[in-house]
Amino acid sequence: MLHGWVYLHVIVDCCTREICGWTLDVRTRATEAICCVEAAFIDRQVRPGVLTLGTNNGRSSPRETSAGTSPLVE
């Protein structure tokens, strides 16, 4: 049996506070996070151009956010 770290990526709808998607992986890179978001899009049947993505870069306070939000473009 192997022991080690795994990373949980969770996509949360901030309005409804629902978990829209999640993945569990042995790595945490942009590729894994993007796959999690794409899987949530497919599962929720989100139309292109109607979603805004945001991040706080792991910080607890929104006012510390440097990235802000950006519209999803497909």
C-alpha cells in the first residue's frame, strides 16, 4: 500500500453554494484544475459565454485578490 498526498479540486457555485464538480489527483497543476472545471461544464451543460470565473489564489480575504475575475471565452 502506498501512502502520500492527494489534492482535491472543488468547483463551487458561489450563488447557490453548491459543489458543481470535483476531482482528486496526485498532482495539482493548472492542467488538473482546468480538467475539473471542464468536467463541471459538461455535467452542468453550461453554454459558452455565460459563465464568469474568479479566484482568490488560495487567500482567505477577497480584498487580497490580485487576479480578480475574468469571463470564460470559448
